[in-house]
Amino acid sequence: MIEQSEKLAILKSVQEGKLIPEEALRLMEAEDQVPTQEELPGARWFIVRITELDTGKERISIRLPIDLVSVGARLGARYVPDGARFDLEHVLEQARAGHLGRVFDATDDAEREYIEIFVE
């Protein structure tokens, strides 16, 4: 089941115009469709965290099953600053190969945010 904090982050993204309601609904319903660990033994989590540079406060923390990242890819891609080198396919390849930990980080000076992507 999707955590309350994840629901709030998704709803806030809708409020800010970063997501349309249909995408938000798909993200919230996706958790119920996640295969069990036995069905997908290689499944991992894909985590996007955005922290305000000025306060250090975590603004957004979204955790999705790696196999549902294609559903959430548009959401995460919106937080990657223009000009940042982010290759989702490379991240997914690393996850499938068993790489864990931070796979991407960038600072968005215009928005005063630090963006991190992890695979667990």
C-alpha cells in the first residue's frame, strides 16, 4: 500500500501543476498492482528525493517499485534540471545489474534544489 507521505507528495505535484490528475491516480493505484518479491526476485525500489538548498528541508520523497518506474518516469524527469545528464535507461540497467545506492544527483541552482535518485 502506498504510504501517506507519498500520496501527499503526489497530490502536491498535482496542485503545483507538475502532474495531471490522471497521472497522479495511476501512480497511487500502481502500488496495488506490484508483483510480490517471489514473482520478481530482482525487483528494487526507485527513489527520488528533492531537498531545498536553503533550508535543507526535504520537499519530495517518492519511492516506487523499479518495475513501475516507466509509470513514474515522467514525474521524475520533470525534476531533473535542464542540461543535467540523466539517462533513465542507464539507471534501470544499473538497477538490473544489482547496483544499489545513489545513481544520480544534481543541483538545480535556479530552483535552489538538490535532486537525488537512489535504487534500493
